Amino acid sequence: MPAPPLVPESSRHLLVPFAAAGAPECQALLPGLPLPRLTELLALLTEQAPDRGEDEALSPPHERALARALGLPVAGDGRIPWVAAQSDAPTVPQAWFSPCHFQVGMEMVQLLPGSQLDLPEAESRALLNALAPFCAEDGITLRFDSATQWHASGEPLRGVACASLDRVSGRQVDAWMTESPANPAGAQLLKRLQSEAQMLFYTHPVHDARTARGLLPVNGFWVHGAGALDSVPALREPPTMPEGLRQAALQADWAGWQAAWQALDANEIAALLAAAQRGDRVTLTLCGERHARTWTTQPVSAFARLTRPFKHLLGRAPASQTLKDL
């Protein structure tokens, strides 16, 4: 089956994940965050209807916004079939199984993703090979994609609602273990596989080898991006998505997050501002941990073009005020 075709999109769209975060350290930085180009750009654009979400939503705002931008059908919260949509067989149920470390505390279990575990390919393959037969018994085929991402396919993954890895990275996982009403049997099967993986990986030689090197062991996996599409979609071209803010936020590196915003303002935001000032059609989507807000260019009257150079005399609200409402 051919890969989903892409339909060209005429506008320039910049989609910014983790433009703000709820962590107190991040909120404390916002009032003093100088983003002059973003402030100027927001003054030129018109806001569209915002996507207001909840703290406990399985799909974070940037994933919901990306799905809309692509024209990807979404069956419900936590049911964006990312793996199927990117494959050459989008009607086959698929998911990512991401190896991770579950840090068990007194009253909580926190997830650290494979990207933070210094996980070599050889160790990742060894763990996958140990888990694959258990998955096969339940109708799931597991194959290696990368050290931090294993590809799973099989009917039990159809209609499963699951939390994005971005939702659970560095956080307590209990709140994100859903029952998945559309496929409760599949959800229970996956929870059992996760429990089996914890026991299997604990007794695996990779566990002792990593512990001997002073590294955190891989003691489980997280399921995300699960589901299937009813037909081959005609997807639009993806927006530009900078990674700096997301990577810093997921590691709670707020100094790095602040530096990433300043770099973004000086580069991608500056380029979008220049395009808007030329009269090009542009779109900006800023995503936090609850909401996604989108601004775009609108037809400008002759009077508006004449008065635009004087808008700065009226003053502009700093962009940091906008970021607080994400």
C-alpha cells in the first residue's frame, strides 16, 4: 500500500511545541523573557479560535495542532494514530513501544525516556529480542526501528487510547494509564505486557551490565502513537516544528529553554515576521501544556497598510503575556 500522499500547503506555518510550560521555574522566567520579534509578529496577525485543552489530556496541544495541520483524522483524546499515518500501511494498527526507565519512589512512579538513558543499539536490540516472543503470543509483531523506539503492529493496537511520550517523560505515570473505552481488552493486554517486560528486563543480562556501568536500567516500555486509519489519507505538508524548546522542557532544563526561545525569536520567528511584512500568508501556532493558540495573516485593506508603520506608537502587549495563557 502506498504511503499517504501529501497535499501542498501554500502558507508558511510555524508550530512551536512547549512555547510555555506549567512548571514554576518556567512560569517565573516568562515575565522577563525578551521576545521582540514575536511581540511584533503577534501584532501583525489575527488570532483564530484557540484549542483549549485540559491538564490531563492524553494528547498534548502540539500533537493535536500538528494533526489538524496535516489533516489527520483524530478519533478522540489519545487516539492520534501517528505510527500508522507515517507508514506505508496506514490501515494496519500500529504503535511505538519506547524502552524507558520507571523510577519507583515512595508514593510515585516516574518515567525517564530512552533518550535520557544513554541506550546503545546493541542493548536495545537485545531487550527487544527478549520481549518480541511475548508480544507475538498476543498478536503483536515487534521490530527494531531505533534504540529508543520499537515498532509494534497487530490488531490489539486498534482503537487504543494512550498518552503521548511527551506527556509522561519525567512525570508520574499513574495518571496516564488509561482504560481505553474503545478497546479495553487491548489496553489490558498492553498493561500485562508492560508488567511482563518489567520482570523480563530485570533478569536480563543487559540489566546487570548497565548497573555495573552506573547507568539506569531499562525496566519497561511506554506505548504511544497507537491506532489505525480507515483509509489512506491525503495529508497536507507538515508545518515547521522547532525542537529546541521541547527538548529543554522535557529535561526540565529551563535555562536551556530560555536560550532556545531567544534563538527561536532571532531566527525562525524573525523569518516569519519578515514574510508577514512582505505580505506573504503565514501562520503561527504556539502550544503549551494545555492549550494551542494560532494566529494567521488576514487580507489587509489599503488603510491598514498605510497605518501599519504607526502601530508601534500605540504600544504592544509583550509576548510573555500571551505565553502565560498556554
